[in-house]
Amino acid sequence: MIEDVYIQKMIDKLSKYELTPLERVILANDATVQSLLSVIFRIPVQVEVIAQTELNRNIYRWVRLVADYGEAGKITACLAMSIIPTGLNDFQFVEGVRDKQRGIGQLLAELDFKIKREILGFYADETVFSRTYRITGNRITEYNREEKCDILITEVFPRSVFKKVEERRV
């Protein structure tokens, strides 16, 4: 029953916008966006850290998710901004973010976190569609200690890119 209520709330929120079926799937996705985009673009989508800074015990991270078709060029499928409170998150996870080599979803999977994504809001206009969500979770370390994660992420997707996908030009 709780799942049904959650799904209905999501449907109601999404129905406020004129979205294609593909855009609705992307916004409602509760797995890693990198994996979903890789399936959509039919090649591994990579996370590129654009900028990252620490201020007031938070890491602010800006990334783009890119489908690289080699000589045919790169396609930016998503821009994302994350806020990672260093004091609320597992030390190994924070160090992995500081390393700038992997996406947040990749890090959480590598560290074996059990996570939950809570979608907080959506936005769409003629040029973009976006969502803001929170990832929370925990893991038990080899020393039987519980570690937590708590991250806020906003992702922005350019509609023109996904229009090409739907027209099968990508």
C-alpha cells in the first residue's frame, strides 16, 4: 500500500508538466542515473567532475554525465549538482568524493551502501527537465560499525538531447 501511495504521488507531481514517456521514466527513476542513461544512449555514460569545492563542512560538486561517441563527439546528457555534508557521511565515501574519480552512485555501490532515493521535486520548461532528490542510506563496516550517507542532488537534462534519442538519431 505504501508503494502505491508513493507511486500515485509521483504520477500526480509529474502530470503537472508536459513530459514525454522517456522524460517521465528518467525523472521517476530511483536507481543510478548513470546506469539508466547508459542504457538509453547504448554506450557507457561517464561522470565528469566539472568543479568541486568544500565550504562549511559540505562538499559542493558539479558534474556532467557524458555519452562519448568518439569522433562523432560527446553528448552531455545531464548536469548535476550535489551537496554532501562531510559530517553526516561515511569517511570512505567522503574520501571517494574528494578523489573526483567516480560518480556518487558508483561510490555508494562500491562501498555496499543500502540506499533510498527520495524525490523532492521536479521542474520542466521548453529546454530542460530536472529533479531534486535526496539519497540516504547505511552500511555495516567490516568492524560491525554502522556508517551513513546523506546527499542532496539536483539533475538537469537538456530536452533537445532526449528528443534526438526518441527520434532514434542518437
